[in-house]
Amino acid sequence: MTKEGTRNAADMLARITIIFLLLLPLQASAAETWGPWSVSDDAPVMVTKTDRMTAPVPADLTARPVPGVAATPFLWLLSFYQKTIGPVVSGRCPMYPTCSQYSVDSIHKHGPFIGIVMTADRMMHEGDEQKDAPLVRVGGRYRYYDPVKNNDFWWYHE
Amino acid sequence: MVLFLLFLVCRAAYGAEMPAEKMMGFADSLFAQGDYYRAITEYERVLYHNAAGPLAKQARFQIANCYFKGDRLDQALERFRAMNREYANEETGRKAYYMIGEVYYQKRDYSRAIDVYTQFIESYPGDEQVDAARIRIGWAYLRQGKWREASEEFRKLPPDSPLHVQAEGLAEGSETYPGIPTKSPALAGGLSAILPGAGQLYVNRPGDALVSFLLNGAFIWATVEAFHHDNNVTGGILLFFESGWYLGNIYNAVNGANKYNRRMEKQFLDGVQDKYSVSYLYDGHGGSMVAFTMRF
């Protein structure tokens, strides 16, 4: 295979991988639409209300928009942090989603500029937020639930 | 002989179909337990065996009700709409229309809920749920912060209505809405723009204030020092980070003010709800009842 052919094949593979990765969240949200459920703890059907609270999926992220070019470097950095440094230090984060995931979510939702400002806000309000935020059980421990929609409700409407 | 007897037993068991009423009773029992997912299956069973029977309409209504009670609001909306279209001139269609308003209310789409309830009152002025619809309209206005409209709506209940006393109480409660304590988001943001952390102190978030003050103070100091010592690249990098902290500090103060206002409004609404409690109950046959309690 020529150099040109190799490059084209690599290019094609990269495109397919990106499309596959972009479609993953859609598949996940489709799977959420039906399945055994119950809102009564007295009559659980495999998934109880408590289970649902264990890993809440923020509604504003189920149909996540594709990030723009400007957001990509920030998302790469955050992805790098989550894969390398995060596993070592994220266990200490008392919030859900964690600050790095919150940053990813806010950049996806509002773009890099507002996303970064909201991330700075999140890092400042962790302490006082714990007085009011509801607790959710995630990964075997309780964390304070503070999704993006809790901090943009006064200017952003779905 | 044994085979023949087995055949008879099996045939008898096969032939003993459960009557529709019993199936419905079982489905209602699951519904009463709050097991809406399995109740839907049982109501579907009633429909499958008695599609043209007298219980079919009730089963369909209950399926929609299961989705509603089970917090599957989009599916509930779809079902109630279909029932309203199909039985437009019957009681079931009327009840389904009322329930469309309930679904919008639960979805917190208060404008649409008001539209549906208003249309319901205009279309069916003699219906027993008209007063309940008016109460709901009042609440929908109140949740939007439109306390004058809410009060007007509560006062529209006629004196002979069993809900009149509670509606008067709700009207009076609505009129105290302007007394809810608030913090100005603009002032909070302005204070933090002048001195990082000041806006957070104004909105009663001392922890945020301290973090904001220290972070911004440290980064501003480091940036100034870097430029002062001709470390322009370091200074530029620090300035980039400080810009994020500074804007985040202003956002934090404005966000804190809005959260404070939301919390105060929720406390107020919970207080009114608690004092003039209105419970919307649904029986197992698609009918609704309104229950009131008053606390002094």
C-alpha cells in the first residue's frame, strides 16, 4: 500500500471512530426510554426509586450537542485529566457530577467561554452548596448533587 | 385412562379464563400499590381480552394514569391526548383533557397548563372539576411569580363551592408574595466585580466569599509580581487564569443571589401549600377527587 493509501485508510478509520463515539450517547439515551421501572419502594420492579437516585442522568445532557472546534482543546485537556489524574484524586470530590465532569457538561452545553466561567464558579461554590444540595448515592458513597442545570436555571431555559 | 383424565384437567384449566372484572381488580390492586409498570401490563391484558368490553375505556384511562403517576409524563400526555380525541364528547374525554393540564403542570410547563385548564373551564363549565382547575390555574400563576393573577383566579371560585374557603385562603396567601425576601443579582455581581467575594458575602455565602477572595487575591498578586519582574510569559499565563477566576467570581455571586431567591420563593410556596394543602387524588376508575386540609 502506498503512503497516500495508508493515510487515506487512517483518515477513514479516524472518521468512523469519531462518528461511532458521537453516536454512543444517542444509543445510551435510546436505551433509557423503556425498561422495568417503579416509583414505589414498596413495589420495586428491578429498578427502584433509590436505584434511580444512585446514578441520575442529568436531563439536559441526554441529547448532548456536538461541541464546536473552539471547545475541542479544552475537552481534550479535561479528558486527559479524567483518564490520568482523575482516578487518583477524584475520590475526594464531594460533588456529583465531579468538577471535571461538570466542566465537560457545561462546555458541551454552553460552549468553552461560558463553560470555563461556570467551572470556576463550581470550584468556588462547592463549600456553601453542600448546605442545600440533595445527596445522591454514587459509587457506593453519598455525594452532593449539583448538575449544570442547577447553576444556569436563571438564564438558560430548555 | 390417565391420559384422558389429564386431558380433561388441562382442558378445564385452559378453559377457565379470568373474567374481565377480576383482571381489572388485579390491575387496580397493582395500581394502588404504586406498581405502575406491572399495572400497565395487567390493564393491557384487560384490553387484549376485552377490547370492545365495557372496561376497555377505563383500562385505557388507567394505563395513561399509570404513566402519569409513574412520572413518564410524555407517554402519559400522548395517551391522554389520544383518549381526549377519541372520546371528545364523553366523560372519559373530558377527564382526559383535565389530565392533560395535570401533566403539563407536573412538567412545570405552567403556561400550557393554564391554557389547557382555561380551555377546560370554557368547554365544560358544568363539570365537577372546574373548581379544581381554577385552583390549579391559580397555583400555576403563583409558581410563575404572577401573584396578582393567582389571587384573582383563586377569588373566582363561587361562594357555594366546597373549595371556597380554601381558595380565599390561597388568595390571601398569594398576596403576601411580594414580601418574600430577595437579593439583587445585579448588586451581588457588581460588588464582586469591585471586590471579589463581596457579592458572595451579600448573598450569605461566606465560604464562597473566602474562596473567591483568596483565589483572586493570590492570582492578581502573582500576575502583578510576574510583570513587575519582567516575566511577561508567566504574567500572561497567570492573567489568563485570573480572567477565568475573576469572571467565575462574578458569575458565582450572581448565581448565589438567584439561588437565594429561588430558595426563598420555594419556602414561601411550600408554606402556602402546607397551610392550605390541596391534594389531587385519583380513584381507580379515572375519577378525581380534591381533598383539602387547613393548618392554623
